[in-house]
Amino acid sequence: MADDLQGLKDALAFSVNLIASEHFISAGMSSPWSVAKFAKTDKDKEQVWRLFQECVVASLATSAIMGYLLGSWEAFFWGIVGAVSVMIFVGSQYERALDGTL
């Protein structure tokens, strides 16, 4: 039973942090398509990365808090994996948008 509960905690941490990370991005930033279309100056590009960094910090903080609340190092690990996986994917989309390869 304890292993089943740990698996549930791990799945919860992974999925909730994955979704939360996506929400931080969508709440704080324009889509990669909009960025590709409208971010033309270096100042625009710096602003995109500054906002992205804020989303990364919020995502990792949420993951750490959830791991703490679930009382499990495994849940902490899977929460970080969920958040980081979204950030890698979304970061690559913004990079492509800013370099014109989107």
C-alpha cells in the first residue's frame, strides 16, 4: 500500500508541476508565434528571456513546495522533472522563434 501511495505522489508531483509550469508560461508570455512575429529588437529579445527566466523560477519554486508538502524526495524529484521538461520544450520554441527558425 505504501508503494502505491508513493507512486500516486510521484505522478501527482510530475503532472501538476508540468501543468503549473505551462500555466506560468501562458500567463506571463506571448506565444512563440507572436514572439517570432513581433520581437524584432535586441531589447524585445532580452525581455522574452527575462520573462522566461521568471517562469523558470516560479516553476522550480512550485516544484520544491509541492515536494515538501508531499513529504517525499521522490515526489520532489518528479516535480522537478515535470517542470524542467516543460521549460526545455518551451525554451526551445522561444529560441527558434527568436532566431527565425520557427
